[in-house]
Amino acid sequence: MLRPLSEVVERMKSAKKVLVIGHIKPDGDDISSVATLVSIMRKLGKDAEGCIADNIPWFYKEIPGVSLIKNVEDLRDYEYDTSITVDASEISRIGDSVELLKNGKPDMTLDHHKTNVGFGEYDFYDSNYAATAVIVYEVGKMLGIEYTPELAEINLLGIATDTGFFKYSNTDQKVFKYAAELVGAGANIQHIASAVLEHKTLNEIKLQSEMINTLKVEEDGKLAWAYVSSDMFKRNNCTDEDAGGFVSEIRALYGVEIAILFIEWPENQVNVSFRSKNYVDVSEIALAFGGGGHERASGCSCKGVKLEDMIEKVVSKAKEVLKKY
């Protein structure tokens, strides 16, 4: 049930042992929100653990605090009284972590996705927030937490990455205010930017080159899409982690409004990333295929499908949506 953030925070105060869960295919906001909330709970004197049921991309591990996050197997015997999911719009987004939840649902959820369905006992979700990490920062402020440089940096990670390092349309006055406060508390934005943006390997560059060779631009230059097949990953000794930023390269093309990247990984599973530049709500496309997200950044994942079939269906839907604008 949707509640005011103040009620959710009051519920947190009564917790003694807390399990914080993020979503699969973790991004910076997800990782930041899990690690930051675990640290906040521990600073309140509570026992707290964080879980993400997926591999965390290696380059995020350079940020202090990421090491707090564990996998499902590490936490099967963890006895908690309060569970909180962060940055997940629906229960399926937490993957195998659902096995840790009592009655299959969390006590609380914190999220900023427009497509959130409200699946906890105490839900706070608001798409006006640029990142879930912004919500978590407000939680810390409401609880009177004193930020160390390490805590400030892991919190800033989520705000910086989900705003495209302060260049996306969700970068509002609150984002700059909170970012300035976190930098004032000791967060190093250069360290975050270097870890997240300057980690490309030679194999990743070769993979990106192959991806560019698949690029198609349609609808008078407003729609661009490309794919990375499982064979391309194998050929370049890469995984889907290495293709994480490719969709942004497609959106960077002049005149493109909708950018789509199809990733076949593992075989018979296609993960699709959608981005828009100015006005198209790409979450509408993602929702049509069981996904969700934001107006400017969304995604979906389908198992047991062929790459070429998925491309045909998704591109057709994207054209249909584009025609509305």
C-alpha cells in the first residue's frame, strides 16, 4: 500500500534486523540504494544485510560500500524481522531474492519507477525522484544519520549514474542540492566517474564495433536500433556486463529520439534496453513486453525467444508508439 515516506521511515525505526534487496541486472542506482540503506540501518544500531541476486559488474566494486552486498546463498539462514526492496518496480525484478522473503512479499518498498505496481506492506514510490538513491538519502536525513565520506560516496553513486552524471532531464534542483551536500560530506565524484565511465577493455571496444555494424536507423532518423548476439559475446570473450552502456551510444546519434539495444544473453533470452531523448515515453514499449521503467529509460527481458523474432516485434511496436508523437 502506498504510504508517505515519513510513515515508511517510522516503520524502519521499529525494525531490529533488516534485509535490503535490490533488483537483478544491477545498475548504479540499485547498487547504491542497497549498500547505502544497509549502512544507514547499521548506523542506527540495527543488524542489516543487503542482497542482489545477480552479479555486480566488476567496475562498481571500486566504490567503497559495494562489498556490503551479498548473494542469495549467503543469506539463506539470515533471520530478519523487516525486509525492504529498493529500486524494483515489481516483485519479479528481484529475481531469486524472492526466496528470502516471508510470504513472498517485502515489508517495505522504496522506488522511483513510473511503472511501480506497489507490492509491499508499506510502499513509497514516486517517479518525480530522479533516483531511488535520492529517496534513500532523504531517509538518511529523516533519521538524522551523520554521513562519513564512504557513505556519502556510495549514496552519490546512485544519484550520479541515474541522472547520466547530471545531464538527463530528471536532473532537477534537488539532485544538485543533495549531490552538493554529499560532496561536502566527502564523496569523490571524480572517483565515481572514473570507475563507472572509464573502465572499457579492448574486448569491449571490439564488441562495440560489432554492435555498430548491426545498427539500423529508421523513421526519418528518429528510431535507431542494434543488437549484440550471444555469438558476438563469445567471439569477443565478453558477457552482457560489457554491453551495458551501448544503448547510450545509440541514443547519442543526432536526430534519434528512440534508441533500442537488443542483447541475446544467455542463448534463447533477449534483454532489451530502451532510451528516448526528448519526448517519447519508452516505458509504454517496455510494458508491452512485460517490462517497465521510466519515460526516458526502460527495459524488458524475454526468455525462450529468438533474437530476430524479438527484434521484429519490438521495432514494430516502437514505430507504432513513435507515430503518436
